[in-house]
Amino acid sequence: MSTLRVMTFNIANAIETEDDSENAWALRAPLNVRTIKRYAPDLIGFQQCDVGNLETYRSTLAAYHYIPGPAADGTDLYEYNAIAILAERLELLDSGDFYLSETPEIWALGWDATYVKALTWARFRHREDQTEFLSLNTHLEHIGERAHVESVRLILRRLLELRAGDLPVIFTGDFNCNPWAPSYRVHVETTFTDACYHLLRAWGFADTFLDAGGEDSAASFTFHGFAGARYWAANHHMAGRIDWILTLDGASSVQTKERLIVRDAEPPIYPSDHYPVMADLILGA
């Protein structure tokens, strides 16, 4: 058996937030980096990661190896679903990516999507006991209902090809989907609510937040718009847990030991407009 600390973190593009007053990337980057260092995850699934973010991480978090994945705007500017690993703990065996569209190998909008989206995958070997696993990381569509659901169906089809040797799977992402609250459907951008969550659960994925004793409520929200608790106070009817770490047993199992929604902040400075989510896992249990 081996242990693995996993984090999923939508970090808000450096480019898109460069003019966001106190939460411009240059001002919040030190807190963002300190937060990652404090919890020291072995594996991180980043969403909304751009060149500026990666430059910061490569200079301040040099112990990590970065797998950027495809740029979802078709350039080298922004929106990577990067995967980062502590190289002393994990060995990269293979990696790849595809776009969430009808033409997965070509940059293109999928279905009724508003933005081009993609998935990054990698196969790793844990140096502690040689356990191998597959890592998936994505950022799903937030408006187009068909694109949201079809993206998950595409991922599940591709997963059949990627799971060589029945590998266990760790799936990180900003899924833009709240798994529990019917009232969340009032939000214009989330009419599909929990459809993708139930597709993934029906396929066998476990939700680490619930597995380790977490309970869904309005207070379990992960997006906060650089407002922290003030966002929940003003938007509790829409607040949702949209950032997840999911697991899927394979030839060896994956168990969740602990889970945490990381709410580190120094108001008015926040590491991002999403709270990172963390899970301590046991592989091969």
C-alpha cells in the first residue's frame, strides 16, 4: 500500500485576473504558492492555468514536474488543465490529452459549448511500492448543457482505452456541476445541475468528499468569486461543490482517508476564486 495526497485547484488565469485589483495574480500568487506548500500535495490537478501561472510555479515550486496538457484556446496563452506531481514521490510513465468535442484530436468547440475544453491524462508509478494509477484532469463546460453531458460521455469512452491493465483512476477537475441541490438549478449557468455527477457515479466513480465523511450543504461550496464566506452569505441558494476528486478502483483499490476543502485566505486576498479541494488516499488498500 502507498499513500497519496491529491489536490484539485482552479487557480484563475493570471491573464484574466491581471486587472482584478487586490486579486491580480501578481498580488495573490505568493498566497497561492504558500497554500500549496502548506499542504504539500503529491499530485495536483490545476484548472484555468496559463503561462503566467506556470512560470510562477516552475520558479517557486520547483520540486514539481508539470504536464501542461493542451491549451484550450488553441494557443500557448491560457487555460491548461495542467497536472503537477512531486517527482520524488511519483514517476511519470505516459501522458496525453484530448479536446472535449466531436473532434477530440483537433482544437474545436464541442456541441453547444461556450469555450473550448480539454482533458489531460497521465499514468504514474508510485515510487514507494510501484503501484500504478491513471490520473485525469479536466474543466467542464459551465453553460451548454449538451456539451457538459457529452463531454463526460466522451471521457468515459476514452477511459476504456486509457485504463491499460485495469488501472485505478484518480479524476480531478472543476466539473461545474453541483451534485446535490435542486435549488441550484435556478442559476442560469447550471440548468443541468447533477447530470454529469450521476453519470460518473453510475460508472463506478467514488466521491472522496463523501467517502471521508463530508456532507453536502450550501456551506460546502468551492467557488466563491474572491469573496470567501461573503459569497455564501449572498448566494447560498446557488452555492455548490463543483470541484471534485473522484476515484475508481482497478486491479488495486483506492480508499479515501481524509478530505478537506482548503479555505486558506488573507482577506481581501485569496489564492483563487475557487477553494482548492484535497484528499488523502491509500492506493492498493
